[in-house]
Amino acid sequence: MTEIMMKAGPKAKQIIERDQNVITPSYMRDYPFVIDHGKGAEVWDVDGRRYIDFTSGIAVLSTGHAHPRVVKAVQDQAARYLHMAGTDFFEPMGVVLAEKLNEIAPFEEPARVYFSNSGTEAVEAALKLARHYTGRAQFIGFIGGFHGRTMGALAFTSSKFKQRADYFPMMPGVTHVPYPDPYRPILNGDGYADAGERVLAYLEDTIFRTMVPAEEVAAVLVEPIQGEGGYIVPPDSFLPGLRALCDKHGILLIMDEIQSGIGRTGKWWATEHWGVEPDIVCSAKGIASGMPLGAVIARKSVMTWGRGAQGSTYGGNPVACAAALATIELIEEGYMQNAVEVGEYLIDGLREIAPRHPSIGDIRGKGMMIGIELVKSPQTREYAPDLMHTTILRGFDEGLLLLGCGVSALRFMPPLNLTRELADEALTMFDRALSRAEDEHL
Ligand SMILES: Cc1ncc(COP(=O)(O)O)c(C=O)c1O
């Protein structure tokens, strides 16, 4: 905290001191950014300093800060009514949004939608739905996965032990298997085409044979690109193979698209990159440009629970739904294509600067979900967490807001409407920040 305080401007310092007095100490906060206002991919702190935001408030601000069309949608809806509890009353905004989500859902079959307020609640509801629909109790999750912090989702979350420590026992019925990380495969892949096939064989031949009978498994919960775990893109074999395995055993496939969905990877849903149709999709974060909203989008034949089986007082709040409708429209009209083009531009830019940075071990991602794995040496691939933290701090000094993921990776997750000009400026800042961190650590 001392280095953070040293970097804080005078007004930021005041807020941080007050924060430390009254706000839970469980938050992360790597640097003393205290927002005053934002516009697009730029933000200004309370001391008047400008930054480029490559965090989007943890992959939430898909249309950037304070997009005028989102703001207008929120204002218009707020002036009409703020709330009418979709759980107990019919409410039009939720219907309109669910119809739109049905249109873009990543499966052929019609969809039904359950709304929540956050990602973790969407995961909770998806797990309950899976148990309800299948009558089975067991689940498969992945090491390195992040699905939220409530007790059901937390039973799957395994990207950092800190999120679980002191909270045991977890919800029973979850068995973890390795996520296929092409850069750091956990399982020895000898005799297999790639890390994806290796993990699928482990699930089928080891887990299902020795620990959990496949016919007792309700669902597999998976991120199509692992987010908090390190922005890990699985090999092409993995998701199609997982779909086939689920089909073989009557297991539901729940795709957690909370971080990867709603255009971030250049498609509505990351699973579409592999042509895989899940049974249930969890969405949140980027869906409403910053208004709190989560959604479980399920095949109609799967969302068959009865009256009173699931609900939420605030879930599908009409103001959040209005923000989501404006967000989806903007993404459809061009931001998704921009995510493809400027995302590629960022990856190309990173590949250009990589040769002068010995700490860049791997660059990966799709669209504007880009991970940069930092290592002590590209030969040993040894993790470099200190270097990662210093790079984040030096990024802040340069005027670039960054967040880490995994053990020592950085993520680029800017708003989907990032311009090439801001991408260039951010790459220059990143280049300088990483050089300074390398000077301190290598
Ligand atoms: C893939 C994924 N699932 C679930 C969650 C939990 O979402 P929330 O923080 O809104 O509960 C997150 C949040 O980072 C996430 O990235």
C-alpha cells in the first residue's frame, strides 16, 4: 500500500485514506487510480490526470465509458420506472432483451433467459438449472477457472487459492480437471495430438472410470477462453471434443461467457470460434456496459423448471436491461467488427515489440481478449509475478491502466470501440512500462 500511496495525487490520496477506513480490505487495488470521469477508452482521475483504460472495469465497459447512447437509454428508462421485480410481475424491458438474447444465443434451438444481477449469480442459477433438469448431482470444472465468489460458483473457482482459503468446505460434487493450456500443459501430452485431446482423454479414461461415473454428472462448467486463469486459449480440438463427450453421456455443457461473451472476442460468444453449441450460457460483465446484469441463456428444452423454482428481486432490472439493449445494438452496428480489427492490430503491435522484451513468453487471444504471459526466461518459462506487478505499476506511471491474470500474465481488455490511435498510444506506453520493469527485474 505504501508504493500505491506514494503514487497517488493529493485528491486521490484523500479518497484512498477514507476508503481504507470504511471499505472492506478484501479488494485488490494494484495502483491508486481514483476515477473522476471517463469517455470511451479514456479516463481521468480526481487529480485531473488522463489514462487509457485497458481494463474496461474488468471487461465490463464494452462500449467504453459513458457511451452517449447507453447513457440516454439509462436516463430514459430511469425516468419511466426504475424497478418492477420481474420475478413477481410482467415487465416489458426484460422481455425485449430476452428476445434479443434469443436471437444471438449460440445455439440453433430457441432460448429462454433467466436474469440475475452479476456473473456469480448467473453461474449459481445455471448450476441449479443443471441439477434440476438432469436430476444428477455431480459437476466437472477446470483448474484455473474463475466463475465467481458465491458458494456454488466458488466450488469451481480455482484460479487463485486466496479466493477459497478459509471458506471450506466448498459445495460438494465438483471435480476439477486441468484446463488445456498449450503454453503450460499440466498433463504429459505424449501420444496425443494436443493438450485438448489429452485433457479429454483424462476426463473420460481416468475421472469417469475411477472417481465420478459419467451418468451422475449433471454438467461441465467451462470458460471457452480461460479469463482470470490467464487468458488461455484452448487448442481447437478441445471444445468440440468436450461437446461430443457431454453428448455421449447426457451431460449438459455450461459455457461461462461472462468475460468472453458479448462481442469481446470478435463474435457474440467465444464458443462460436469453435462452432460449439452449449446447452446453457452464462453472461454478465460486458452485457450492459457497466450496469449490473447477468443472464442465463438456456435451450428452451432445458429451462423447464417450474413456477417458484428460481428468482431474484432485482434480476433483470429494467434500467440495466435498457443499457444492455443499447450495448448490443452498438456492438452489432460495428464494435464487434472493431474488436476483430483493432484486436488484431494490438496483437500485431505486441508481436512487433516482443523481440526486444525477453520477458514476453506468449501472446495469445482473440478480438479484444488478449493475454501476454511474462516469464523470467523464454527458455525456462518460469513465472515472473514480481515483474508482472511492476509492469502494472509502471503502466500506471505511463498513463495506461492494466490488470493481471493467471500467475504472471497481463491482459488487454479495452472497450470494444478502441480506436487505432489510442491503440498506438497504449502500445507505446506498454512498451516503455515493460522495459522499465525488465530493467528492475531481469
Ligand atoms: C468467467 C467469469 N465468470 C464469472 C465471473 C463472476 O462475475 P461477477 O464478478 O459479476 O460475480 C467472472 C468475473 O470476473 C468471470 O470472469
